[in-house]
Amino acid sequence: MPYVCGTFLLFTTWEIVVRPETRLFLSRWLAKPTQVASLYPSSPKLSAHIAAKALRTSHERVLYLGAGTGAVGAAMVLAGLPESQLVMVELDANLCEHLRSAFPEALVLEGDALNPAALLPPEWAGQITTCVSGLPIVHYGVEKQRRFVEQVFSLMSEPRLVQYGNLPRPPIAHRQLGLAVKRLGFGWSGVVPHFIWEFRPNA
């Protein structure tokens, strides 16, 4: 236990001192702990892994929900996704300001990521090819998950949701909601495990 605690403390200190986006993320969590889902943004290694699993071609049009500091968005751009084909939704105004500065060609929308259809401009409707979400969806009830999934899928002609989180089981009640699920991968953000899942409507 002392080793685990020491490792966590060392990682936490490194994160806060070395990564400015982590300091921003932590400051927003301290300001609004019920609104920001995590203490840390995804690490560069984990973000690259998520991007590799989310992107199939550079022609994707990606909706990124709960964008935070944009760590996964940056990894997708680095992997070849043009910024102009990236839409990021974030509730926190300070994080949105950071995102608009970091991604000047992307579309950054401030608002509730659980209600993206109310935020997305009409010209984007039906143009999204993949939705990437880091929202804490495992904590939502089944009906709230249903409304979220139905709304996200309504924005795509071929629905595909890539969801990442900390638990080794699907974070969405896929059986009750009639969804096909596939585990795309697994990675670490420091000492925190993350699992990457793909959800689609059942054929």
C-alpha cells in the first residue's frame, strides 16, 4: 500500500508540475467538481491510443463530447484528422476558451454534451461519422443513457459511438438498449486504467 500511495503521489505531482493542461483541468475540477468528470486529462499515450481506435480514415467527421482540455482531440489531429472536421462540446466556459485557442479551425460548442443535437449547427446534422465520448456515462441511469445514445445516433447516417472509461465492462447498458458492443482497446493514463468501447445499433 505505501508503494501504491507513493506512486500515485509521484504521478500526481508530475502531472501538476509538468503538464499545464493538467493544472487547468484540476483548477476547473476544484471550481466545479460535479461538472468535471476527472481530475486529469488523458495522457498523451492514452489519447493517441483512443485516437487510433476512433479514427478509421482522415475523412472522418468527429463529434467529441466532454472535450475537457482537448487531449484526445489533439491526438486525433496529430493522427491526421483535419481540425475543420472536428466538433468539440464542453460545458465549462474556461475550458471552451482554452479549446478555441488551441483548436482555431475546429468547431467548439459550449453547452451540455448530453444534448448535442441542440448545439450542433444544422449543416452538421447527418455529417458526423464517429462520436467520441469521455463522459461518465456509467453513472447515468438506463433511461438517461437511452436518451443520450438515441440523440447521438440521430446525428449520424451510420451511428458509431466510441466511449472510454475506467471500468473493464461496457459502461452503457447495451443489452437493455439493443446495442452491439465491442472492446476496441485498453490503455493507461499514468496509474489509471482506461477501456475503449464501440457501440452501434444492433443489426
